[in-house]
Amino acid sequence: MRATGKVIEISPTALKIERNVKGTVETMDFVLPKPQDKIAVGDEVGVNYITKDHQHIAKRVGKVAKKKVFSPPKGIKSPPPYPAAK
């Protein structure tokens, strides 16, 4: 399974993220099999995990790249918006 959210707590053995699910804020706790030195509080992360004995065990944790908003270079006009569908 996979979850994405903002790190609110991290230790060498545990990770807690906060995520939005259909407009409600949810926290998830994960057991870390090994320390995650490159992850810090406030980072947006994606966690691949399995559930075993009622615990979420993180298999892979990685930072989520922020989406870049495309803006055309100066001097180039944006194309006009598409007409509304009828």
C-alpha cells in the first residue's frame, strides 16, 4: 500500500505523517526498519508500507517532488483557453 503526507514526527524507529483524505486530516504511524537520515519534519513524503500485526511497516520512504507550474518565457503569449464544451 502507499500513503503520501507531511512528516510531523520522526525518530530512528518510527515515522508519523499527516495527510488529507477527502477533506479530513488523518495521521498515520509507521515502524521504520532502518533510520531515515534524509527525511525531516515538514517534508512531504510518500511511504510504501505493509500491515503486519496491526502495525504499518514502512518498506520505502521518499520525498515527494513538488509539482512545477509551467509559465511561458517572457515575450511568448499563452494560448487562448479552450472554448467551453456544449
